[in-house]
Amino acid sequence: MATLIKLDSNENPFGPSPLAVAAMRAALAGCSSYPDDDASALRRKLAELHRVNTEQILVTGGLTEFLGMLARTFLGNGLNAVTSELSFIVYRIATQAANAQLIEAPMRQDRFDLDAIAAAVNENTRIIFLANPNNPTGTLVTADEVGHLLSHVPEHVVVVVDEAYHEFATHFATRRGVKYSRSLDYVREERNVVVLRTFSKVHGLAGLRAGYGIAPAQLMARISRQRASNSSQFAASSFALFFLRSNCFQGGLEIYHPLTIARGEKTTVCKRRSRSSSLFASRTSGHHRSPLKLELTSAQTNCR
């Protein structure tokens, strides 16, 4: 049977570094013990990396688990969350599981309409889900645009900035001369902001499930109450910790540097798409396989 390529999952086809795999094998010697529920060593290293306090970080088995915890913490009957149409499907799943409503604001020119998202907020809104870059379209909103949104969000709303593709977005934004994110500044200012990051994408750890959130300590204390006992995964935490302690995390091992490869593949795909007069490709800021839309003229082809 031919290998199945799942375009919707945005998996890293190159996998992790062999050095990281060796570190995980070594860590398995201790797998007879239950994991550290607090993922203490990993949280300390993440706190050092992001210049926040340890209590502002929560490690989970991937961001899907974290999104479910957010929904259970802040949502319920009669409440709602707001996001954009054509965004990450788990926002709907998590919201509905909490017996709440998901309001989807319309997009504008294939990008998030942040004014429409702000306008959709009402007295029953408790969460705004903002995937940046968006999954699945790969489009990005800049740091200034997010700051403008936050200035129009009432105090009773928590803004969840989902930066699963942070490394890719930073890379492409720098090349385009724009500022991608100030999300951690908002956390340090103790705004109602939760930032989500993952080891699944650029680090090739999707199968082991390791994600984390960063938030003001008061918010994180509420979210942490939803965590199940022994939910931290021993191998995933050990593997993630290896990345943080080595130059793998910063892309130092060039042959395992998906950012460089993604840029080259992006150029190749865009050149091929531009030969067709009936295809439109969104300008992406991740390693997303951008969805194609049928259009009438080649003048609308946008693949930069």
C-alpha cells in the first residue's frame, strides 16, 4: 500500500533529530515510574526560555487537550466562544463538548477579519480563539493587528492565541519585514491572554503529544484544575526537554531544519500553481498545504 500523506495534519515529514531520538530511548529506562504530573523540569526550562514564572506554564499531552481544558474552565450552558470561519476544527469540538456555542465571524479576503471577531463578542462570550497562523489556511495576522483586537475586547473575555506554528510564522514574518507576535508581552502584563505552543510541528513530535500554554498565573491556576492525574507523558516530556537543552530547539541542526526546507518547497509549489489560470493560493505563514480555490482569472493568483 502506498504511503498516505495527510495534508490536513501538517505533520513534519522529516521527523526529529536522531540525537533527540537517542535521548528519548535513554529516558525510557525510567518509564516504570509514574510521570511527574507537573512536568517540573520541562516547565522550568520553558519558563527560562520565555522569561516568565514557572506557575505561568502548563504542559499537556498536545494542544487538543489544552483546548478542552480551556473550554471546561470558561464555557458552559448559555455561554459562547468566538473565532473565525475556516479555522481549527477543535475549537468547535471543545466548545460543543462544554455545552456552549461557537460563533464564527466571516473572513475578509481569505484572512481573519478581526473587527468582525470583536463585533461578534457579547455579554455571554468568554473565549476568543485566534489561531495565528490560522489552521488550515496558513494566513497570519500581525502583532499590531492582534494588539488592536485586544484593545476592543472586554475584560470578561479570555483571548487564546494559538501559536502552534510559531517558529514557521516567525521565520516567514521576518523575511517579509513584519512583526509576527507580541503575545508573551501580554502574558507578562497579566492581560487575559493564553498563548499556546507545541512540539508537534517544527520539532516533529506530533506522535508523542507535547504541548503547553503560557498565561498569567491567576488564569493558569484556574485552567490547571481541569488537568487529569498522571496526564503528563513521560517520553514526550523527556523528548521535549531534550530539544530545549540542545540547539535542536533553535534549528541549529541544519539537516533537520524544516524552516529552510519549507521555504524552498513553498517556492516550488507556488511556481507550479502560478502556471494555472484557475487556481488561487492564500499567502501562508506556516508549513500548511494551502487550500486551493477555483477562480476565473490568473490575475487573482497570489502565491508569494
